Amino acid sequence: MNLIFGIAVTVIFYILTADAIRSTQGFLSGYTYGAEQLLVYFNLGYDQKFPEWFNIYFMNMFSRGIFTTATFYGGNVSGVITKHNKLSRKLMSVRGEISIIGAC
């Protein structure tokens, strides 16, 4: 369930932010900083102050590596799509960046 939810959230995230990823180099730095902050909050125990649903659906995506796995999977699968529509074109335009983020 978490992996399926993570893949859905990851694909939606990259479709919504494809233009920002492609146009600005600072997006990767901002993403890295944000991911580090989430991991610090999780390791220091601040996740206990969040609501339970937030920890189950959001924090577990980062602490268990679901977001990274879904990112890497999305980058690989987007290259296999042969019939392109509006959404797949957005993913294909940032496929290289998605693979870099997924490998980190």
C-alpha cells in the first residue's frame, strides 16, 4: 500500500514540478535540503508530534526509502512509454533529473 501510494505521490509531484525542475538548477538543491530536513526531524523524534495519518502516509515514504524507489522506478518506466500524452511528455522532459534524484 505504501509503495503504491508513494508511486502515485511521486508521479504527481514530478508532473506538477516538471517546469521548475527543467528551468532552475536550484530546485535540486532545494529538494536535497528539504529531504535532509525531513530526515533530521524523523531521526530526532519530531515525527511523534505530527498526526498519525501524516506519519503513515508521508513520513514513511521518506524514512523507508519509498520516495527514492518510486522516483527511480518512475524515471525508468517513463522511458518505456511509447504512446505519449500530455502527462508522459512532462515526465519525459525531466527524465534525466528524475533519475539523478532517484539515485541520491
